[in-house]
Amino acid sequence: MTTLPILELGDDPFERGLVHGRELASQVADNLDTYLKRFEAGGLDVEAVKREGHVWADVIAKQNPDYAEEMRGLAEGAQQSLSDIAMLNARYEITYGVFGDEAQASDRKVAAENTDGCTSYGILPSATADGITLMGQNWDWLAGVYGRCAILHLRRSAHPDMVCFTEAGIVGGKIGVNEHGIGLALNGLVSVHDGKYSYEKPVHVRCREVLDATSFDKALLPIVSTRRVCSANFVIGHTDGEVIDLETSPDEISYVYPDDGLFAHGNHFVDPRHGPSQMERIVPDTLYRAKRLDRLLRTDLGDLDADLIKIALRDHFGEPNSICRHIDPVDPPAKAGQTNASVVIDLGAREMQVSNGPPCSNPFETYSLDASLSAKVAE
């Protein structure tokens, strides 16, 4: 069993990045290598990608100066160029551009290898055993990133404290909860409109801004206020009994609300207003994963708790491309994916239970805003 590293970070953005970079320097270098190989496997010129990093560094500096300052500290601490760190922090926009190309290439029966397969969920108090709000996901992504992730524990005076899960080198935690009981999870989506705009606010910057929010409406604002480079699915919850799923494409946003206190989401659009959904053309398992998770959880509606959710997140129907995802031996190494983390967030307790790797073979550990509870084995 390997435990995720926990970084205790404070008020100053540059200092936060410096600690992140120094503590995870080798993991940051590994993630840079993994993504450059993935971009190359998707047909992108590596030097062109690196040049994109220079542009993104300037773009992020204008959009969120604190985020940019944290990247600058991270680059110094990890002894990497700022442009490479910016490339990592905009890797969603770059990667999902590749996925869109691969989805189009499927018309020519090319590039059908799997990578992404996240399955997320939200559960209202009416559906839980203890009347609490729960949410989370299986985060399925490149296997090369496994072992190169961390828990960030931010304690700040000007912004909310938070605990979040991220990849080494990425400032904005993609899954987490803050002191106001606001939670976040994230899925990949691909639409035919992706790439319509260039250099809009990156997904990972939006993620940080969601967890910087002090109220539920302000948590929604970073997602709904501006247009996007590419599509993504955000699950945002509040401890007082609200969870909303936001499907986004460059111009459009649609909303999925709980049905009898529960919903689950995969990697394809539910709302047709976004145009033809594309991810199922390269990961068709999305068509059953979310529905299956919903069905598994719905059998215990009203009695749901973390333990029952974990059982559902370990489901292997369709293995290796299942809710609990495993490496498919037919996939090229640069594109191989698996469940790198499984997450159950208790918004009331302000804590996450996280498995470091597929939940079928890795224990969940508790990471909490209460530092004394962090890294406690939850099962």
C-alpha cells in the first residue's frame, strides 16, 4: 500500500508552489514526461506543445494572478521552466483537443484506444443513511500519472481552507472540499465544438476557483460565467443538501439534478444541446458506467453511506473498462488508463476518503480539513 503525500500549504501563493515543487520534484518531472508522450501519441508535435506552454503562462497570469504566482513558485521548486508548468496546468485543454481529433479519426477506424473513463456521482441527504450530502468519483486517467499525485491541504486567511486531490505539478485540485462544505468532482467530455475558442480560462484554474468560493452560488460562477476552450463535466455540491452536475461545452451549459436524491455521470453528454457527443466514440464504456453506478446505488436509496458507495465503485462489469477501471493490455503504453483514485467526499465532515489506485485492491484513507484526521485508514 502506498499513501498519497500530503502537502501542508499556507497563505502565500508563491510559497505554496515552492513547497509543492520541492516536495514533488521527481513526480512533476515524471508527469511532464507522461503528458509529452501522450501528446506525441495523439499526433501533436512536442515542441509545439512546449511553445503552447509559454502562451498559457501569460494567459493564466491575466486570468488568475494568484494561480500564476503559485505556478511560478512550483516551477522554481521543481526546477522546471514556467512554460512547462503552465503546459501541465493547461494539459486538460491540450489533451482534450487530442481526444477530439481521435474521435474524428474514429471515422477512419483509427485511434480507438481508451484512456479516460471517470464516473462521478452526487447524493442528497434524503438518500443517505445519516442525512448527509455525499459526492465523489472514480478518477480514471493515464496510468503513467499513478503514483505521481498528492493531497493538498491549504490553510489560508484570505480564502477558504481546503483539502483536495491533484496531480503533481497542477495547482488546482480537481477533486476536493473546502471549509464551507463546498465540494467538487470532474469528468472529461468531448463535443464537436471543442477548440472553437482559444486560451479561455483552463479547467484546472476553474477548479481552484470553485474551491475558493465561500457560498454555493459563487462556486458555480467560475463554471458558468465565461466560455470555454473545450468540454468538461463538473459536479459541485454543498453540505446543506445540494449537488448539481454541470455539462459544459465551449458555448453551452446544461444541468443534471438528482432524481430521488441521486445522480451519476460518465463521459458523454446527456443534453443534446451541446451537439453530437464525441467521447463515446473512443470510450464506449461511458454508455453503461454511469447508468450502472446509478442502478447499483439506487438499490440502497435512503440507506446510502460511504461503505455502500465503495462497494459500487469497485464494480467490475465490463472489465477492464469498468467502473473500477484497469489497464487494458491492448492499449499502447502512452495511452493506457486505469482508476488512479476513487473518492467519497463527506461534505458535512469536510473530508475525503481516497483510494490510491483502483479501489478493488487499495484501501481508502481519510483526508480531512482537521489535520489530525488526515491519512487515517478508513477501512
